[in-house]
Amino acid sequence: MDLRLSDVTGLLDEWYDPAWAAEWDAVGLVCGDPSQPVGKVLLAVDPAPSVAAEAIAWGADLVVCHHPLLLTPVHGIAATTAKGRVVHDLVRAGVALVTAHTNADVPADGVNEALALAVGIREPRVVVDTDDRRERHLDKLVTFVPHEHAEGVRRAVTDAGAGMIGDYDRCTFTSTGEGRFRPLQGAEPVIGRTGEVEVVPESRVEAVFERRRRRQVVDALLAAHPYEEVAYDLLELATPPHAPSTRGHGRIGRLARPTTLRDFAGQVHAALPATAHGVRVAGDPARRVETVVVGSGSGDFMLDEVLRSDADVYLTSDLRHHRASEFLEQDGPALVDVAHWAAEWTWLPVVEAKLRDATRERGATVETRVSTVVTDPWTFRVD
């Protein structure tokens, strides 16, 4: 089957949902016709002029980049600027451009996880959880209703938002028993007589819901329930221990075996593509290293979180002098600083493999290439 640009962007959006991007970010389709065929896909970190030139020379139909081309608002894309020339060159050659940036940082098979696996971390776990479903406060509604009205009550409370559990909705539980009550003087019972004990076969209906929906769920219950006085319980549920999140910033985990900081730095150097930046290290070269935190991109925003962890070393990029100095003064983990481009390049082979597998399952063939053009801004170093 023919593969269209919309097919590829659909896959990327499924794996790296644009809703996960930071508010300031600019992700998604930059240029290209969603209906255009795609046979060749180039993957790169930066939509730099050199990458555009590589894509055009290779005959690519699509470039998938990590970094956005137009991160800040623009009023034009004239070819008088470097970014404008990239757009013009790609459009003239019929090459589409898609970016997946912060939305690709946080999920499973994302940039942070790719970096962690590349440097030898086993079973990496999220450091800063961004899965908002895990922060909900839940209530449970329990009510008792005659059997013949149970379905109407279940429908009413789930229509009001009860019964949402993860990726499922209309989740309820029903059991049966006997309800006993005696209507007193002044009551207008639907079932039974004043002054006499009544025994009614009833269903116990239970459903959980987000606490913020409490009023609408209770209102829906009272409106649908046949009794004059409705018996129900509202239980505030404790926050349960969650399974480890698969979406968030950074990753932490252990190496296959302990090593020294010097040897770990060598391991990082061997795992990442070479750059003029190299691998900078702050700490005792003989320090024992077993637990490692990684943060892709500019990772100094996670320093406080890393300090509270049990990590021996933090691997990231773009560390600033004062932040690094203040961090080290607190006798926390050692620091390893690598090139921003090199750290995030580790994600490209992951996306390449996912694209190949997904398109093969659809009966389509796509040729892929991971760009090895170094777009890190630093070009040489004098030691």
C-alpha cells in the first residue's frame, strides 16, 4: 500500500502525543501536504540547513526532527533568513518536515528513555512524573436500589462522570441483598406502608469518580433513584500506590554492574556520537557509580530532584557554572555533562525502528535514514 504523510504523522502523534508538549513548544507538521506520498524518511535532531541539504540530496520525502524549526512566533518565512531558506528549500523539493520535541521527551520510547538505555541503565524509571491521570483524587459512591431500577441508576451516575477508571468508562459493581425500612408518619413511600417494616430485594451499586465531580454524580443519583429518601455512602478513597509511571522527565536506574565515575564517563563517551564538546565530568574519578539519572536536553531544571534521589551520578547537557557549583557543594551525585545534540541523537534509531515496524505491519515499505550530520553548534576545542 502507498504510505501518505498523514499516515506517518498519525503514527508519530500516537507515540508522541502533541498534548504532552510543553505550553511554550511548537510541534507537529511544519510543512508538507498530508496527502503526499512518503517513501523515504530522514531522522535528525535539528532542522538545520545541513540536514535539509542532506534530505534533498538523498531524495527524502519527509524529515522528522526533534527540535522545532519555528519555536517562536514569526510573521514571515522569507528566504532572507536561515530558517526561511530551510522552509523554501524543503518546499521546493517536496520534502515535508515534522517535529516532535518535548512531547517526545517524556513517554516510553522517548528521548529520555533512549538516552538511559544507550548509556547502560537497566529498567529505567521516570524521575519527574507528568502523567496527570495519576494525580486524581477519587470518591466511591455506594447506593441501594430496587432491582428493577438498578440499570437506570447506573446509567445516570455514569452519564454524570462516575465509573471512569484509566482507559475504561461506565465501570460499576452490583451485588444483591435485602433492604429493610419502616416508613413513619408523614412519609410518602414508593414501596411499603406507613408504620410497617418493609423488606425489599435490592441491588447495591458502586462506582468510583473524580472528587471534583461529586456534586453532579450525587445530583444524578438523587434524580434517578425511585425512593423518597435515598440511602447512599460517599467514601473518600486513599491515594493508592501506583505502578511506575511510563511518562515523565528524566530516567533513573542501575547499571548492569557497579563501576567508577571515570569508567562510566568512558562508557558514555563510547555510547554517544562524537562531538567537539566531548564528555565533561565533575566528581571524584574513583567514585563508585551504580545508580544513574539521565536528563535529555538542558537538564539543570531537574537538579533539585536529582539531589533528593539515591543516584551516584547525573548525566545531562547544558549545565551552567553556578548551578553546577551549588549542586556539588551539597555533596550530592557527581555530574556528567555531554553535548545536547549527542544526548538526543540516541532517540533517532528508536523512532526509525518504530517506523519500520509500524509501516511493515500496514503492508507498506518505507526507507529510513538516521542523519549523522553533526549539528551541535560547537565545532572544535583546544585542550
